[in-house]
Amino acid sequence: MDQQGTETDPHDLDGSRRRFLVGSSRLAMLAGLVAGYGAFGRIAARFLYPAHAEPRQWQFVADLKRLHTGESLRYVAPTGEPVAITRRGNRGDSSDFVALSSTCPHLGCQVHWQAQEDRFFCPCHNGVFDPSGKATAGPPADAGQSLARYPLKVERGLLFIEVPVERVVRGDGRPRAGGRA
Ligand code: FES
């Protein structure tokens, strides 16, 4: 019985309690959705607009006259990343050259060029790559991986490569070369 002397219907009490609980759970669900979309938005924004783009620079490699067709040279980027630069043509422009990371995309061993086989070979798990860097055998081929490729340009008879110039620290604390390597 209430103060006016009327009795409160217990069913009404259950109804208002139910309405309160439904309203609260809808509010919680809405808050969860907003938080979820907010987190998704932050991740998407970080992916689309990285806080600061990885610094890359054009670096001098060699005078074209010093690298003949079929020859390869080893270049080390400022990050320490070894790159194999091979001359495959004689037009005198950047299309003559291919610059590939020497780091195997499978587990990071160093690949080396086997001229007689016309291929790059990774001794760790017998990974094989064609001269363009595409994996043709071993675990990298199974995973559809390729050696990372770097842009090249020729200016006034000189060959330049575009490479990352800062190290990026991976989640496991080990440094890795930034960029597409
Ligand atoms: S690390 Fe190169 S094939 Fe495994």
C-alpha cells in the first residue's frame, strides 16, 4: 500500500523494471557500437593516413658504364638492408636494371644469386626466386611471396635507387628495414 492508501500493482513494478532494464541494455549496446566503430575508425585512419610516412631517399648506386649486362652488384641501404642490383638489358635507362632485397620473405635468411641457374637461392629452406624476384620453389613459392623490389632511375648516366633511410622497430623488438622489404 502507498502513501495515498492505494496498493501498487506488483505487475506494474515488474513492467517499469523491465522497461528500465531494456532501456539500459539498449544504451549499453549503442555505447558498445559507438566504441567499436570508433576503434575501427582509428585503425582505418592509421592505415590510410600513417602518422608520418616512412622517409625514403634516392641514393647513388653506380655509373652505368661500370655495370655490364648480366652483372650484379651488392648495394647496402642506409638501413643495413642488402640489395642485389642486376643489369639485364642495354637500353641505358632504368628498365635495364632490377633491384631486389636479398632478404628472403619467408623467414629472413639471405638469398644469393646463382648465375648458372639464373635464379636467386635461399639456403635456409631451399627457396628459389626467378630473376624478377618471384618465388618459384620452396616455402616462399607456397606462400606466394616475392623478393621486395626497389625503384631505380637513371640520370646523366648514373644509376640511383630509392630506399628507406630509417630503421623501423618491429613488434618483437628486432629492427627491420622500413619500406617494402
Ligand atoms: S628463409 Fe628463405 S626459404 Fe625459408
